[in-house]
Amino acid sequence: MSPTRQTRRSFLKRAGLIGAGMAAAGSGIYLPHRATAADDSNTVNFYARGDEAIFGVFKELKAAFERANPGMTVKIEEAPSSDWDQKFQLKLASGQAPDCLFECDCTITSQIRNGALEPLDDLIKNDTRFNKTDYWDISWYTSEFDGKTYGLPYDGGSVVLFYNLDLFQKAGVEPLDPKTPLTWDKWVEIARKLTVDRNGKRADENGFDAKRISQFGISPNTSLPWPYVFGSGGEVITPDGQVPLDSPEATEGLQFIADLRLKHHVAPDPLAENTNFTFLTNNVAMDYDGVWNMVRFREAKFKWDVAPFPTNKVQTSTGWYSPLSITAQAKNKEGAWKWISFCCSEQGEQIVSKLGQAVPPLKKLAQSATFLDPTTEPKNKQVFLNQMDATILRTPGDKMGKYFGGYRKEWSDVFSPIFDKVLRGDQSAADGMKEARPKLENLLKTGKVSFLGNDCGCGRSS
């Protein structure tokens, strides 16, 4: 994460994109849409973020959509996750927004407040394919804001523990139980057996060199610390907007993440600019990450499976959905609805889930052979559904009724630089959260942040 950040306005100003013709309301960066002769009711311009695996799913959807809708064309513009939002802001500022896009849970509330997205409630109400009660409750959570819905649930589901069966077998470690979570202590014990230095010594053996590691036991997903807080009995946001991250329970969970590297030496440095340690490169044995990685991990040359998130004091899980949305500037809103509603309907989600990008937001599809296909990895896909259980699934702000209190991106802008110091070992979680709490509570109360940036900090690349 960059040590210096800029506001969106300062970035656009330097880029020469803020001029006298821009609207004064909201963030001040949007131009009114002007229809042109080039508008084509049969063409939908769609802005996609991700990587080749994710783009491959959209290509499958595009082919199926165009077969089902002769004469219609979807033009997909692909953008890497690292700079898709920055590029989208430039499109908005110049009045060249796409008709629709693959939004992110990490930016959607900011886009809504800035007036960039179109409410979809009337379209949903008038489309018999969409009955919100047929979907997981969590699937709508990121898209709902102040009583309106700004996206259809597309990509997402639960976050689980992926693990490399080949590395487990090599280390003499039994496969994980798909029903019973590990304890955190057992998790560390196993990770020490799976962490190996360049001389072949394991972290649980004498002579292990913690400075020269060739294989790590755990990638704990340091940009998703909230399940560790919940799992320790802590809370992220209370119903009245308090942020008790400085409680002993919360700091226990946050310190545990840092100590996996600093104390136990079983996790790679999450702040390293360049790292060769990933689950897919076969040198990280366990990876805590989202269901959407199935579409990537199916390219792996090794065997793998999934298990529930390990438990400390409270069994917990997390998950969310990123939606497909229509922009307020869309030239072809009717076509955009046809496209995104196809992708997010049962017909489209059969393609998405079969390829391994999501737990189908439709509950009946999630519990069908389309998703639980025994011929594709992982073997224990039921884990994804078990982790969707509403009695254990938590997200920050769920007690308040707003995802991150309505400030997902800004929350990360405040929290991440402070937590980075904890991850580096420059301060304890207890000290860091004493600093973070008042800033985050002020954010939720006033909507003001003192440290802005373009990095959504969402911890995912899909």
C-alpha cells in the first residue's frame, strides 16, 4: 500500500479532468449524459474488472446471452483489479461511463453517494425472475443503501480455508475435517509442520531458519481481519455506530494475524511489494480466501480441498457478494438491464457457479448439482454452503444494518495504514486500535476521512 495517498478530486485535477462544465453537486466529478447519434440500443457497453480467469467467465456469459438475444451485442472492456476503479472514475469524469459494470463490494457505497449508479428497485420488482427471498440474504447486503438497491448479486459467497492436499500428504498431515473447524492453536501447530526453510527444516524442528523460508503454512488474508475479531468474541461495529476494535477480544484476533508471521513464522510478509508465495504457486499450504478463487485454483497442478474457518472462542464465518450495476450515465439502460439480469438470473448463474466463481446467490441453485458437482474440485463444496449459515456469518456493520456503516472504501483508507504498522511489528494491535477507533467512529458519524486513497483494500482480486 502506497505511503502517500491523494483524494479523488486532487487526482482528477492533476489529470486535467475537472473543468468548468462539471456538476457542482456530490463529489463534483460527473458530467451530465448527452445522447449522441452513435447510441445503439442493440449494443451494451460493459466494464469488467478482474483477471483472465474472471474475464473468461464473462466471455462464456456473453456468448450465451447473445445466443439468447439475437441482434444484441455486449462489448466488454476489461480492466485489471489493481486500477479498475481509478479508470472508472476517469470515465465518469469525462462523461464516458459504460452502460453497466462489475461493481465491487469495496467501492459501491462510494459510487452510490457520488450518484454514479442507477437504482434498480423498479426493474427488480417488474421482473418475475427476481424475488429477493429466493436469494441468500447476504447476497443483497452490499447493494442496498438507504432503502434502495443498486446492483444484482453476481460474484461472491463465503470465505473458507483452501488447502493443498499434496503438501499435507508430503508433510504427513491428515486432510482437514470439512465439518469441524480447527482451533486456532491446532491451526498454528499444523502450519508449523507445513512451513519449511530452504534447508528442508520445518518450523517445528530445531535448526529452522525463519529468515530463509521456501514454503509457508498459512496465508491468513491480512486484508480481511474481521473474522478474526468476531472469532475472538470481539465486535467491529455496534448497532449505535461504535467501533470497539480496541477491546481485548478484538485486539486478540488482530494480534493473532500479525503473530502468524512475527512470532510463529508460518505466514509470508503481507506488505512485501513482490512475493512469490501464493497458494497457486504451490508454496503456501493453506489460504483463507473467497469462493471466487475456485475458478483460478482449478488451474492448479496439485490436489486441493476446502475447510471451514478455524475457531478461537466463537465459531464464525464471513462472506459477501459483489454486484453487477447500471450506471446513471448509461446510454442504453434497457440493454444494460437485459445483460446484467441475464448474468444474475438462474440461467446466468448456472454458468458462473459451474465455472467456480461463486456460491450461487439463488439458494436452490446453490444446493443443486450445478454447484455441488462431484466431478470438479474441491471435493467438499458443501463447506461453502455451511459457511453461509446466517447464525455464524458476520460482516462489519451487520448489527447496524449497513455494510461497514455505509463507508466500505473510506473505512479501509483509515484502518489499513494503522493495521499495516501492526503487521510490520511496529506497534501492538492494542496500541494501533486505540488510534483507529476514534477515527473510524468519526467516519461513521460524519462521513469525513483524513486519509484518502484509491486502494479499496478489499483483499480480493475478483
